[in-house]
Amino acid sequence: MGRRGRLRNLSSHRHPSPAHVIFCVQAVISPLLANIYLHYAFDLWVKAWRKKVARGEMIVIRYADDAVLGFEHRIDAVRFQKELGERLAKFGLELHPEKTRLIEFGRFAIPNRRERGKGKPETFDFLGFTHTCGKAGNGTSFIVRRKTAAKKMRAKLQAIKGELRKRMHDPLRSTGEWLQSVVRGYFQYYAVPGNTPTLNVFRFRLVRLWRHVICRSPPVSSCAPRRHDPRQEPYALKAPVRICAGGGQR
């Protein structure tokens, strides 16, 4: 898929020729093109809207074409969603109907919904994490809890499983080194405070995949669970990071 436009050649030739530019979706350069395009279509407009229209506090977080916005007052959120759709339509863009939601979230969401007899606040996914309303260790301070989005973890495990199948007959050492680098990168991104249980689930499932490779690779003829633990392999899945406030570190 792509979007095609025309740019006029502004060189000094007497007969300028049109230049064609293809905007590739999900290509390496897609985030860069999205940032350039949305800087005017979204960023500058949102900045002006916040100063001139918003009645309360407003926060904006955008990465490429994904964004999360927070509003102090619901009336601002409803109005902004309507006017944003109109703004993007001028540039031939539209809000994703399934991913665009208006939810109640924040430090007052839990008590307010409890007073109205409703359940827990809704959650949202952003940059691979599922964000939920939570409490700190003292039980009084509000914090935003993050855990790996379930669909992201499933997709990653499926991708690793497919690659391990391709490497089934490769030397265990090279496969283990590759898997170690993959796990290190995964943990360094997702190792944030509060996400340890989800990381343990990921590690457990990955150990089963790794054990399957060991059992199927020659010269191993048997792989009884009690006699052979794949975590004892030199390049097996030891936790490659420690979790701190700033994310994963080696």
C-alpha cells in the first residue's frame, strides 16, 4: 500500500519535469515521513488548539502516527476528537475507527467509577505496552502500570518459533548466541517496573521453544525433563537485564 503525490522540480531548467514520490506504508522510512507530514497536520494544530480552545490541562504524546492525549475535562476530550477528525480529513487522513477511543483514565478514574457503580477503568495499548490505572506500594499513590501487550508477546514468540525452525539444523552454539541477543533486546525494551510477571511468562514459553530445539538437534538423542534443563546451557535464557526506573539495563 502507498500514497502517491507529485512534487514540481524547482531546478533552473527551462522545462521543469514533475517528480513522483511514493510514501511507503510500514517501510523503514515510514516513521520519518509520518513525522514530517504530521508535524503540520497534527503537531502545530494541536499546540494552537491547546492554547486557544482547551479549558483545562492537556497532554500529548505522539510517536509516528500513534498518539495518546490526556484531558482534564471530558468536554475538552469530546470536542477535540470531533475537531481532530475534521482537521485530518483536510489532508486525506482519518482516525482509525477501532483504535480511537475515549476512555476515563487517571488518578481520579478509580474512585469516580466506584461511586457510579462501574468497574475498573479501561486500559489502552501504546508502543507495545498495555497501560492500566494502579496504586503504588503504599496503596495510596496513583501510578500508571505497564505490562507487555498480549498480542505483541504472542507475535514475538511466533516470530522466534519460526526462526528457530529455520535454524533447527544449525549448530546449537550459533543458535543460542542469536537467541540470547534477541532476548536481551526484548528485555531491555520491556523491562520496566511492574512488568516482571509478564516477562517471566515470556521467558517460560521461550525456554520451552529452546528446549525443543535442543531435543531435536543432533547428537542429542533424548531430552528427559528431569535429566536435562535447557537453562543450564551456556547461551540459554538467563535474565539479561535488571529492572530499574529507567527501563532495562545490562
